[in-house]
Amino acid sequence: MASLTYPGGSITTELRVNDRIRVPEVRLVGPGGEQVGIVRIEDALRLAAEADLDLVEVAPTARPPVCRLMDYGKFKYETAQKARESRRNQTNTIIKEMKLRPKIDQHDYDTKKGHVVRFLKAGDKVKITIMFRGREQHRPELGYRLLQRLAGDVEELGFIESNARQDGRNMTMVLGPLKKKSEAQAEVKAEKVKSMDAKAADKAAEEAEVKAHREAAQKVATPKKPRRRSENLDPDMEA
């Protein structure tokens, strides 16, 4: 089972190879992508055998079907490798949730908004839930205005993926990140590396400054007085 993109017809994942291709003629493509033209199936199989390659039907619904000369075993291996690499690099978007009250004060709003900003920067979706209590349920416009305010405050990082809607006593809205999860993770990693490099540079500069101060202090230190020649009472002992 494999897939191959080729213009001129839809492509199936069940590729027929060599003798399994049972049509009178095919549109042949060479191993380098060059157009050979329409040839009889017998001639196409002969060319494949002479080149020690396989004849692979890549677009069976085209008229006539499109076949290509290739190393089918190598193709399947490379396709499997790409699929594994794609699964390895695949990252799942997580939906975070943030709950607010319609009459939230400014300090709590700023704190909640900070969490939403952090989630969006990390590439995660955020479900915003406004919880109504008592008479607040009769004022849904309060929750709607709060959701629109929050969406406007974080518009540089996210967008409204799901508009505000009433859900019982709650009103919900989903914000989606402008950047993909993989891009966000790459930026976070780059920021960490940058921060570590900056700390290392600051430490090196600090050590160099300390060393320079130490050397300067040694230069200006008071020189030792030279030892005076002792007075000898016996002149014959003078050098």
C-alpha cells in the first residue's frame, strides 16, 4: 500500500505493479519523470526489465492509465520512512480552559488574560467559559461583551475559532492560536537557547570585569621599600 502524486488522474493507494497491470496500453513515465508517451503494456514491461526497474501504475483512472518506471521496493521503504517521520513530528493541539465571571474585577481579568496569552503562545487552543449565577443569567450581554473584550486583547496571538454561544448557565467561546503547535514549541526552544546564551555572556563579562579590577588593584598597590644596606662597623668587611 502506497501513494504517489501525479497530475492527470486520481491516484489510488493500492498500486498495481508489473504483471498485475492488465491493460492494453499505458502512458509511460521514465524513472527521472520524463514523458515516454503511450506504449503497449508489453513494451512498457520490457523497458522496465531492461532497466532493472518495476512498472508501477500510479494513476489507474487516467485514460490510458499512467505508469512509471521505478524501484518499487525503494519507493515503499522511503514512503514508510516519511510516514514514520510525519507521525514522530506530529503534535496534538491541546484545548485549555479558562473560566471567568461576568462581573470580574480588573486584577482578576488581567491574571486570567495572562494565562490565555501563555496558552496561545504555546500553540494551544483556549476554551473561555463565562459562568452566570442568579440574576446574571438574565444579562447574557455581559458575558458576550467580556468574551469580545478578551478576544480583542489577544488578537495578536489568537483568533475566534468558535463564536460565543449560550450553554445552559454558561457562555463559551474557543480561541485558536495563530501559530501551529510545532512553531510555538520551536520559538520557545529558541527563546530558551537565547536566554542561556545571554546568561553565559553576562557571566563571562562579569568574570572579565572582576579579573580586570583585580589586575588594576595589583598595579596600584604600594611598592615595597628597598632594603637599606646595613652599616658595618668593620670597614674591612665592606665589599
